[in-house]
Amino acid sequence: MTSMLKDLRFCDSASVLLDYWLSIKADDQLCPLKRDFSPMQLKAALPDLFLAEQHNDNYAELRVVGSNIVEITGSDKTRANVYDICRPEHAPTIKQIYGEIRSGTVAAVSEHIINNQYGQRVAKSLHLPLRSNDNDVRFVVGVAKALPIASDHHEIIGSSTHSVIGQSIINRSLMDMSVSYVPLTQAYTPL
């Protein structure tokens, strides 16, 4: 269980978001209300932050996109449909993630390999649910990072806050996206 919780805290921004998310959650609910969520309370994580609203099975609107995400993707994707801007082969997996998140019972961490202006990186994202005022879990808040790939084991051991991903991930196809789910009841357990 501890390793699953550590997966949620894969970078400083993910830890900041998770701690804030936990702090605004009511004791009798698995996930917080969107109205209680304020991106401005997350100044340290804001450049890596995204907020999406799932309108239906084929439309998830990006409502907030942090500046680091804009830099990684090359343009501001605010107001865009998540399923239109992701790789076509990733859309079914992202729909699955958002479907699981809508249950309000899990958090997710996804990762896949990308090529951008900095070379080959691992795009890793934390996805957390938020409820609307009518208790519909249709919002997903998270952080996305493009993490360097370590060239050897020593680089991983010497890195801080899990900011480097192991070379073994390179063996994956650029098309593959992996997802880990953590039951929210486990997210409340201190490390």
C-alpha cells in the first residue's frame, strides 16, 4: 500500500496537490467539492496543474492548463476537448481513466513516453476527482510533468523527489500508456 501512495507523490507538484486536495475534503466524503478547490492555493504546483470537466463520454473540457504543460505541449490547450488533443491511441485509455475517476473512489497515475523540444521524456500525470455541487464527480484535477529518463541506476538513486524515471521504461512503445489506480480510502493513510 505504501508504494501505491508514493506513486501519487511522484514529484513536488503532485505532493502539493494531493496534500491540498486532502485538506479540502470533508470527512464524510471520498473526494472534495469543486467549489472548495482554488488553484490559487497551489502556487507551487500551478505551472503543472490541469483541471478538466467531463461533459459526456466524448467531451472532457480542459478548464485550467498550467504554464509548464503549455511549454511541454507547445500551445495553450485551455477549453479544448481532452480526447481531441491527445494521441488517438491514448484516447480510449484516457476515457477509461476519466470513467474510473467519475466513480469518485479512485485516484490515477498515468504515464507514457513523449518526444518534445527537450528530447525523450516520460509524461506522468496524477488525476484526482472533484464533485460538483450536485455530487456528480465530473471534474478531474491533476498535475502533469515531463520527467527525464535516467541513463542508469545511480542517476535514479541520486535524484530527489522521484524526478527521474528509469531507463527500463524506454522499452515501452511510444504508443503505450500505463495507468495505476489507487483507492481513495488508501490515499488518506499517512506514509
